[in-house]
Amino acid sequence: MASLRAVGTPLRVGVVGLGKMGRYHLQVLRDLPECRLVGVADPSPAAREAADAGQAPVVRCRDHWELLDAARPDVVFVHVPVVAVYAVAADLLRAGVPVFVEKPAGLFAWQTQHLAALAATAGVRSMVGVNRRYYASLLAGHQAIEAAGGAHSVTVEAHEDPALVRAAGSFPAEVIDRWVVANGVHALDLLRFFGGSTCHVSAVQHHVVSPTLDPGATCAAALVGLANGGVGRLLVDTCAPGGHRFEVRGHGVTLTSDPGFLSAQWRCRPGLGARIPADGTVFGPDAYDQRYKPGLWRQDQAFLRSVQHGQPAPFPASDLADAAVTMGLIEQVCGYDDTEPPRDAAPPG
Ligand SMILES: NC(=O)c1ccc[n+]([C@@H]2O[C@H](COP(=O)([O-])OP(=O)(O)OC[C@H]3O[C@@H](n4cnc5c(N)ncnc54)[C@H](O)[C@@H]3O)[C@@H](O)[C@H]2O)c1
């Protein structure tokens, strides 16, 4: 890895995986002052050539190995398909490169734990892309809840319809079998965003067996103890058309998501004080969330700054160790097998 630039000077950034998310991140990275794009990588020649790095003279590579060799990046952003994330991120971390990894950082909690351990061994920063945390609407909602004294309850619904995804044929079976990890994580991750650390989980699952439903169709619910004394409630159905929602309650205040989370509704009792937003306030997107894929500007900037300064990214960042906790929580809620396979199934160490 090239030696890190002095604090404040742009980092040499490589981007691996130039599909939908890779293109969204490139739009941000092109404009971030903390970033100097030096290389992109994708096995698809069309994706490599189409990648728009702006004015930056980038090398265009077939994979992350070629990228490391040809561009010597300080950090790498990884946006490869879910099934490839673990191996690619593990290679980069073993090479001593800080990585940003799009969610989910692996399909299994044990994979995310391995990646977190590799980052710790290498002594490098990591970040997992859970961009809802960086929506202006959710940051403002979180700030308002904290101003009222913190969350007493956080309820998150992450209903998915994997049968529809299976029918579309765009994802391999192993990803669809864990679709709540692959997609539901966007909403389930918000339990810890609003509620903080968790201390115990009590989950029940009803596995629906029917020839007309997806093989893994489940109705799951979990009560989660929050370390602040509050209560988390997670609800996940995978047997019918889905949708993501949350509701957070604090002292006299209620925050309710709108569909898509780009806005959220605030209700509160009168007389709570000047620091509490007025009843009826709607928290919405800011200019960054309108110009770029929402959340990405603040999120990518936070990661690059954390590498520049050699410090963990501040709240609401999720690094690999934090993401491993969320992954474990999802496995508990859904009753997924959390057994790590024999050692030789992991990338060689
Ligand atoms: N944060 C979000 O809102 C959000 C939304 C969608 C997807 N995602 C995540 O982003 C990641 C990428 O998803 P996508 O929708 O962009 O997928 P995509 O299929 O559009 O793009 C993936 C790209 O990676 C390339 N690729 C495959 N294997 C590779 C390898 N080993 N090295 C380099 N490139 C490789 C493919 O050729 C393709 O161009 C996934 O982890 C997904 O879960 C996040």
C-alpha cells in the first residue's frame, strides 16, 4: 500500500465493482475533496470503460489485485455482488488496505466477524455502507430523539418478499435464502442507530410451509433489550409483499418513518422545551441527499476522513466490527443457522 498522505491531503482511492452502486459512489467520490480517484476495477470490460471518474486519469483494471498493483490506492471502495464481497474484502484487508464495503459485509455473521478480525490485525479502518444512517432525515430525527433524552422504544419492520426476487432471477439462491440479510439490513440496522447497544434478544419464528410460498417463508418477531434500558422490537415477515418501517418513542416524542425513509414525521407533547422540534415537524432530505444517492456524500466523506486522521469514524458510522453485531442480530431474529463452516471454507489466512 502507498504510504498515507498527510492529514488533509486527498487520499488515493480505488473502486472495485462498477455496477449500480459503484456508479453511485463514483458520482460522490469524483466530487469529494478528500478523494483522488486513481483506479477502478471490474471484470466486465463494458463496466470498466463506462465508469465515469470525471477528470481523474484512472487506471482501469480487471480485479482488485491488478488495481493494488497498478494504482497503489490508500483506500478501496468495494461494491461487488454480495457473494463476492467476503473474498474481495478479505484480500484487501490482508494487503493492509482500509476498505469501505457496501452492505452486507458478507452473507453470514461469521464472515463479517472474520473481516473485522482481519481489519484489526492489519490495524486499518473499515466502514460498511449502511447509508440510511446518513440520510439527513434520519440524522435530524436521531438528534431530536436524543434531545428528548434518548429512545425508550424502537420498533423496526423489515418485511421482505423473497419469492418476488427469486422470480426475477437476478440473484443467486444463496443470496435470496438470506434476503433479510441482503436487503432487510437497511431497516434492521436502524434499531442500533436509534437505540444504541443491545443486551439480549428473545425471538420467535413461524416457518410457513406451503407449496405456493418461498421455501424459507417465515414470520419472525424479536424483543430486544437496549443497553439504555429501552425496548427494541423487530418484525420480519417473508411470506407476502413487504416494506420497511420504523417508529421511535422517547420522552413525550414519537418519530415515524415515511416510505423510503427520506422523510420522517415528528410528533410531541407541548412544553418540552426549545431544543425539541415543534410538533408536526417533517424531517426531510437536504441538498446532498437530493444531488447524490441519499446518504452517500456524508458516509463516504466520513470514511475518508477517518483514514486521513487515523481515527474511527464518528457516529453514525458502522465499521466491520459494528456490522458483525447487526448481522448476528439478524440471524437471531430470523432463526438463521449461525454455524461457521469448517475452517477451510474461509479464505486462507
Ligand atoms: N446501499 C444500498 O442502498 C445498496 C443498494 C443496492 C446494492 N447494494 C450493495 O452494493 C453491492 C453491489 O450491488 P450492485 O447493485 O451495484 O450490483 P451490480 O450487479 O449492479 O454490480 C456489481 C459489479 O461488480 C462486478 N464484479 C463482480 N465480481 C467482481 C469482482 N470479483 N471484482 C470486481 N468487480 C466485480 C460486476 O461485473 C458488476 O459490474 C452489493 O453488496 C449490494 O448489496 C447497496
